[in-house]
Amino acid sequence: MLNQISDLASYMDTLGREARQASRVLASAATAQKNRALEAIAEELDKSREVLAAENGKDLRAGAEKGLEAALLDRLELTPGRIDSMIEGLRQIAALPDPIGEVFDMKYLPSGIQVGRMRVPLGVVGIIYESRPNVTADAAALCLKSGNAAVLRGGSEAYNSNQAIAAAIHDGLQQADLPRAAVQVVATTDRAAVGEMITMPESIDVIIPRGGKGLIERISRDARVPVIKHLDGICHVYIDDQADPDKAFAVALNAKTQRYGTCNTMETLLVAQGIAEASLAALVPALKEKGVELRGCERTRDIVAECRPATEADWDTEYLAPILSIRVVEGLDQAIAHINRHGSQHTDAIVTENYTRARRFLTEVDSSSVMVNASTRFADGFEYGLGAEIGISTDKFHARGPVGLEGLTSVKFIVLGDGHIRS
């Protein structure tokens, strides 16, 4: 393992310059060539199952010795099913339309010129992530298809797994006559490599962090490279007093209990006072059966005696655990106000049969995904038909929501003339 590099700054500078050169090759690569690389990488991963399992085993043993929590070890493990998912993800991305080179909004202007826009790659994308080694394959595939070179810095706990995946990626790139430097996995566990990456604007065009709040806050604070990020997933479901009870039950239960440790899991349930007693009478037993701890406002505790008091901090907390805050609100106005004050602009949903209220919720809730009669767990690149995602952005520039292929592109204006000159 290359744990330490004597001259880290020089190593990172070389890596960045090679990525920049590779990005120019990728920007002009044909769709068929990129797809050939993706298919070849999928085949190499399939052939490398034993190597992947062995290298992942090293990481799992080291993690257990260091006392990593069971949830982190679970995220770290490359099961046969997760290897299958990596391979399938590569093939799905290969099947997606290539966004690069798309020309749109072409129109003639009074001067006689035609003006439009063309979709182009961002250039070099730096991705910093923790735990899940499958991100290495997903990120590489999305960057490759969108014509971007990738510099990937995975967590030290997944070093061996990430390097094994990188070897398969490099073999696949070589088979498609694309440069190995198109996808580079930083070959050191030295945390200073992150500091170098986020201060290399001459080599890296954008940084995408995927990890805990501390990591993302540090990168947002210190980066000299633009960052696409989200800090929290404080997601809400509001049950309106004109909601269908069966829909409300299904949506709220799924949004909280389908999976606890994800950024699109509901953390706060808002219930209109006119339907609160009936709605909570049905929902609370199901939540308790799933082992969910309930924390509620005073009106909630009048209805649910065993509910713990919610503090002001609870409304601003992403639990990532079987804990749910519940607030009874007067109606839609108070629900929207609560979400816009305490939410993280990630994903929020309303359950209602009232079209006007649904439209108001969609318009007035300032989040990257806003839903009507659907679980917040759908806020995901795959579920949105993007094939996969590099992450979910709660920023407003340059991408918002799940970031798929199109989110990894920019646009430039193109002008077509026939000897036109400006008078």
C-alpha cells in the first residue's frame, strides 16, 4: 500500500496535469468509444470477482480491528450482489444517451446569424468520498460517459478495494484506446491529499464530496475549486387534512422505514391538526413495530402519550437512524414555513388530494426535490431515470438535485454564420 508519498504536492500536481491532458482526449471521444470502455470495464470487474473479494476482505478485517461501527462495515463490504450492481450500473450508463455534443435552442436572429448552445464536458471532476467502494465504479462510469476525466479519492478504510476496482477500470480504458489517466484513484491514504485536490483549480474544474457533514463542511470552507454538495438531508412529509389516509400511511411509513441511513429518508413528519389524531392512530403502531423512536411537539404528545418531547434541535437534525420527529401544524401555511425554516433544501413531500394545495407546495417549498403523494425515498438518480448519480446537490448552481450525466456537463454558445459581420 502506498500509504505515504515523500512529495505529496508533486505527486498530486502530476496527477492533475495528466488528468487535464486526458480530459482533452475524452472531450472529443466518440460515443461508441466511451461505451466500449464502459463495457470493457464491466467485463474486467466480472473477471476480477475473486481479486475484488480478497482485497475487500483486507479492508473489512482492518476496519474491524480499528473498531469501525457495524453500519460502516456494511457500507464497506463488496458482496457478490454489490459487485453485480456495479457491473449492471456500468452497462446501464453505456446504454444512456450521450449528452456531449447535443445542440439545442438554435434560432435565427435579425442579423442573420444562428445562435444556439452545445453541451460540453466540465473537464476534470474531483470526487472525494467515504466507505462505499462501489462509488469508484459509479463515479468513473458517469464521468467517462459525460466526457470528463476523474480524480477519485476514496476513504482510507476502502483503499485496497478501490485500488482493485481502479485496476479493472484501467484495463477497460486501455482496451478502448483511452488514456489510463482518464480515471485516476489517488494512491495514498494521506489525508493531506484532500487538501491538495481542493486547491488545484488549474487541474480540477469541480469537486464533488460524498460523505459525512464534517468532510463536506471542511471542503466547502477550504476549497479553491467550485464544489457541488449537500450538507444534510432533513427531509419532510406533510400530511394534509385533505390527504387520502391509505396514501398518507404508505408514503410516511416508506419514507421513514424503507432505509434509515440515507439522505432522502424522512426525518420530520408534519401532520395537519384536522387529520392528526386519525392519521397518527394508524401510523404510530406501524412505526413502533419497526422500532422507530418518536419525538413530538406538545400537540403530538397529547395524541401519542409515549412520544418523547421534541427539542428545537430535533427539527434541525438529520438522524440517519430509526428516530422521527413529529409536529402537528395548523395547515399548509405552517407546514411550508416549517420546511423552509428547518429543511435542508433536499427533498420534501406533501400527501393531499387537493390540487391547489399540491401546486402551492410544489411552488413554495424551496428544495431540490419536491413531491406530491410519493415517498421521499424516490429522490435518487436511478429512480429519476438518470441511470445513476454522482451525488445529490442542494446548491442552486450549477446542478441541483440528483446529479447524473447532464449535471456533469456545461454549455457553450455556438454561432453559425455565412460571412456575417456586425454593422
